[in-house]
Amino acid sequence: MRSDPLADPTPLIRRVYAYVAYRIGDGAEAEDVTSETFERALRYRESFDPRRGDAASWLIGIARRCIADAALGRETPTDSIPDIAGDGHEDAAVARLELRDAVAGLDERDRELVALRYGADLTAKQIGELLEMKTNAVEVALHRALGRLRATLEPDGAATPETFVVKPKPEASP
């Protein structure tokens, strides 16, 4: 019997949402793409093969296709701003916006690497398997992308993507 890739969906939902939010901005559209990802995963769960990678990598692959499908209908990525009014986190919000803008300024490959590493929390090995790259090549490319981000964000390179990890919005209680 095959293992169920969706046996414990909660941490997977968070990882997929964080990845999607890195790619298209957090908010309703990211929620829609995350939902579409899990709908497809449920529909095709029999195609999951644990020998080819873990459930998170499999779901991120599905999410990449969902993002591509969603992008067909729009010209530019959504840049939603998180609801921060009155919570005293203005500096953090400004830093997140600066990071979002800096990531948007990267080329497509670098944006994808940053989103997979810091949004989806995949390892270099998992990213390599997903993108059909050698682990070392992923590490080098990611290092260079982070260098470009540091140069854009701060001359001293103090800010990094993990400082601003996008977390899913808490669900409202019924």
C-alpha cells in the first residue's frame, strides 16, 4: 500500500502557502492557489511516489503549475500588503515590503530559488530534485541570489529572506 502524502496536511498547507505567497504575494490569490494545489493533490494523490521525493516537494511541484496557470490570466503579480494597522509592527512591515520589492527585482530563476528555499522551506537537495539541478548548483545559485538581495536591501547585508518569512493567516474560529 502506498503512503498517503496528505496524511498530515497542516504543516504542508503552511509550507505551500508560504511558497505561493513568496511567488505571487500573500492574500486571497495565494489562498486560492494553495487551495487549487491541494485540490489537485487530492485528485492525483495516487500518483505520489515517495521514492521520487517527499510530500512537500511533490506539493510544491503542483503549486508551481498552479501558479503558472493563475499567471496566464493576469499581467503582473499581486502585491497585497498584510493587514498591519495598529499592531505596532511598522518597521517589520516596511522591511517586508522592501524585501518583497527586492525579490521582485530578481530574475525569474532567482525568485524561484528564494521562494523554494524560504517560502517552501525546501533543502538544496529537494530544490535540486524539483528543478533537475545538482545540489551544489542550487547552493551556489541560491548564494548568489542572496548576495544580490543583500546588495539591494542593505549595504551591509543585514537583511535576509528568513528574517521575513511569510506565515499563513490564522483561520477564524467558527
